[in-house]
Amino acid sequence: MVRAEQIGDGVATNYGRESVTSGDLVKIRGHWRKVVRANVKTVSVETDYSWTEKAPRHEVQDHRGATVEEDD
């Protein structure tokens, strides 16, 4: 119930496994990154380097499906 209120008030996001999939773009810590893998608790994203980075789902600030162009 508390989580639903936070989402309703815009304090928290609700980007779950069912809405974020491989190839999508997510905004984490102010940067748009391409999703490599989406798990229940974490999202693995591409970096500017040769490795991927894991972030907890609660750090996802925004989400765009794979068909949306990145403009930020």
C-alpha cells in the first residue's frame, strides 16, 4: 500500500520486469543506457566501456521502449 501511494504521488517509479526488456533504454543516475538484461531486482546496461553495469530497479528514473530514439 505504501509503495502504491509513492508511485501515485510520483515519489517512486514502477518500472518492473514486465515493462523493461532487453534493447530498451533506461535512465539511471541521469544517463540513458541500453538494457542488456532485465532481472527481477536489477537491470544490466551497456556502458561507454567494454563491460556492462548492474543497477537496482529502484534507480531507474525513466524508461523508453526499444523503438523510441534517444535524444538526450
